[in-house]
Amino acid sequence: MVHSLRDLDNRSQKHKIRTEVKQRFGGSCAYCGCTPPVLTLDHVVARCKGGFDVRSNLVGACRRCNNSKKSKELWQWWQSSPWWCELRAQRLSSEVLICKVKRS
């Protein structure tokens, strides 16, 4: 069952999910590959664009990438950035669900 981080009551469950998401790329930024002291969680599809707080829509990202991406469409932002990497993109595509969520 897919759980939203916002729906989980137990802090340790939320922490576990956040940690798993951040470790998905070995503790490095999913976009640029750097290994900062602190990784943020980025919504691949921004919540304001219909994305959810679920593992399949979250990646660990450095502050630089997260602040640069904001709520932009992933591929438009990433491919025009200096951090674009075809191999990382293939890995990201296999690890997370990258699609828009249709709102009713």
C-alpha cells in the first residue's frame, strides 16, 4: 500500500521513509550526484503540480538542485541544467515514478 508521508502518524515511520529515499542514490543528490552534508527531499512532480508525498515521487536532492528546480517540470529543468547526466536520468527513471498526476 502506498502511504503519504503526511498520513503517517509515527515519526519513526516518516524518518525511515525519508532515510530510505535519501539513500536511494547512496546519499548523493539524485540530480547532480554531489554528496552534501545535508540532503533535502525533492518532489519529482511538485505538490503544486499534482505530485504526492509518496516514495515514488521523492528523491534526495542537494539544496542547490532543489532550489533551482523548484516546481519546474523535471525534464525541462534538468536537461537545461549544467548537471544533466544521461546515466543518472536512466537510473532515476527506473527508481521513481515520473509522471504527472491527473487531477479530477
